[in-house]
Amino acid sequence: MEVPFSVINDIGWPAIPSTSAATKLALQFQLKQSQWWSGEELFEHQLEQLSLVLNHASKTVPFYKDFYQSESFKPKRMLTIESFSKIPFLSRDQVQQAGIDLISINIPRHHGNVYDVSTSGSTGKTVHTKTTDITRFFWNAFTLRDHLWHNRDVNTKLAAIRTTSTKEALPPNGQVFDSWGPATVDLYKTGPASLLSIHSSIGEQWEWLKNQNPETLLTYPSNLKAIIDKSLKDGCVLSNLRDVSTLGEIVSDELRKAVKDDWGVPLLDIYSCNEVGYMALQCPDYDHYHVQSENIILEVLDDNDKPCKVGEVGRVVVTTLHNYATPLIRYELGDYAEVGEPCPCGRGLPVLERIVGRVRNLVTYPDGTKARPLVGSDSFKKVADIRQFQFIQKTVNDIELKLVANELLNDFQKQNLISIIQKMLRYEFNIDVTYHEEIPRSPGGKYEDFISFVN
């Protein structure tokens, strides 16, 4: 990494950073120490912090006041391993149904501004939470840790292809920024960053990437595979590329191999979600993941709610440690992960061997082009009370839309919904609507909102 820049013009080294930058560096100093703590020591500090969060939640969050009373769980000032295991789980459905009752009525002022967060996840059902300046600060801290762990040169160019609400990120030019973002902007003199909407076609993305020729690329795994295939077909590689960072989906061994063999660079994955923040980062030395224990408590549990052993796959349950606006305590994400052995690198941060689930396929158009489908929009709510949905692409022209709804759509609603979907997918697919009592998870334990059977 570069030497931090100084806010004193005639003092360049050692730098005298701004107050906000100095706070970031102070936290990084702590993270550099805590990563080497034992699992027991980490958990002890996690419980101390969670005790503070739990005390706040039980007093100021209406949902928890009622929930814990009905579950006969009594929040204590100081938690133990035994009392922690008795905290009831929080399901995704409960988060959705709780609504504003899951938001604190007395968010501490020193946590700063409050922001809305929405995520549809893989079930097609939206979760609404709130976050604060403090939680955003920790988000940026773990972004910076990721850069530091992987020795990224932030003075180079970053290009990202992902979901964005800004119209400026459309092809062919995308959107350009002066820096890599809030994690680094007040610390280092970074290179520029560029953003392109994930809803661009693979052809548009590849042409944009060739023009950008970045050193670091951030995108979704399924999208990355399509870009690699396009680059091989084009007979061209990105000459400046040093690493590829992925998020939001499963990373297969085949994809890691393809990135290394075809592009000659490493693939570095991130496990995160909007309502929780960073959950795990790829180890600097190995392909597996380290849980970000300073940010969350992450459990991998079996069907009997017991911690999984090394090599076992179980459901992921997370607890946020710094969100006093919408505390999520023993929250069942719906994801599955495999527990890994202690890492040879020596870090005490727990290991996830792999993440199971979070797969989103690409939609295939009749001309052969592929793009990441836009699904999970709140636009569906304007049509009818749709509780769950899933797309199944059967041919290049035909898509089945499975719905779980409180009642059948009338002709007007059905046509309106089909028009919205066709507009979102940017093609007039034949949409066959079918109704179901429930849409089951995949064999891997994860729900997929778009499944394509088109090669």
C-alpha cells in the first residue's frame, strides 16, 4: 500500500493524517493484532460486545422486547457461551414481518446518521433494515483490510461491474470516479475507479473492460465466467490486470482455475451481504475464507442447532456487533457453508472452507448473448401480493415464472407483471406463470431465483 497522505503541506513523511483517516488507521492497528488471537480469545471479546448490543436491543427495539419475553430468554449484561446458545434464532421471515418493530427507537446519537438498507436476497423477498455511520465505518474498515491483506496497489485503476441504481453507469462509458471510494479516499492517493451496470450485456462489458484495462476487477462469479468465455472467444486478455475480486455468489474451483489459467491472475472472493456487512474474506495465503470476527459472530450449525465440525456443511447464522439501529441477533441468512480446519497462516479467525449457495445464473438471449438477470425488484409489489418467485429459463425464448401468492392474479395483473419482467430482462420472452404453495431450495441448500437450463 502507499504511504498515507498528510494534511500538513510541509510534512510529507511520516504523514500526519486527517482525523477520520487516523481513526481508520487506529482500527487497522487493532485488526492487525486481533487476527492472530485464538478462537477462544476472539469469542470472549465478541461476547463482551454482544452483551452491550443485546442490552440495547432488549430495551429499545420493540421486536426484541416481545420476542425474548415470549421465548423466555432473559438478556444479561454479560453473556457466557451457555447463555449465548440459548438466544433464540431470528429468521428472514421474522425480519420481514417485524418491519419497523426491529428498528431501535433510541439509536445512540454518537452512531451518526441513519440510512435505509434493502436486499432481496435469493428468495426474492425483500429485507429492509437500517444502518448508521458507525456500521458504514466498519464496512469501510474491512474493505481496507481486504486491500491490505492482498497487497493491492490502490494507486492503480479499479473497475467494477455490479448492481447499481445510477443511470450514469450504463454502457458504453460507464461511470468514472476519482478514487477507490470511502475506504481509502482520505488515506491514500488512489487511482481512478470505474463502474458499469451488471445489466449490460457480456459483449458490452467486455468492450468496456478492454477500454478500461484495469489492474483490479470486481464483479459477480457467474458474470466473471461469461466475461472469461468472451475474452477467450475474442482472443484477447486484459494486459494490466493483477487480480479479480468477486462477491455475491458461489465461486467454484473451476472458476478459480479458469481465472488463473486463462488470465494469469488470482481470484479473491468476498462473503458479505447488505444487511450484515462483511462476513468473511479470502485468506491472503489460501483459497478458503476467514470469518471477520471483529465485525460479526458467525455460526455454522447442523440440523440439531449444534456447531458443525470441520468438513461439515451447515446453515449460516450471523450476529451483528455494531449495528445499534437494526441489531440482527442470531439471524438465519439462508446460506450454507462448510467449516474449515484452522488455517496454516496462523490467524485465529475461524475458517470457512467454502460458501454453499448464492448462485445466480445468466439469462440467455436468442442471439446467444448472456447477461445477469435483474430479479428481486420491488416493482412486483405494485402488481400483487407476491410472496415468492422463481424464474426457470427452459429455452432461449421461454421462461417459467413460479409464483407463491396469496391469490391468483387476474388477467390485468398477470399482463402487467409480464410486461414489467420483459422490460427488466430487456427482451419479450414468452412468460408462463405457474402457481405454487412453496418453492423449495436447491439440493445445495440455497434458493435460486433464476435457473437457466440453456447451455
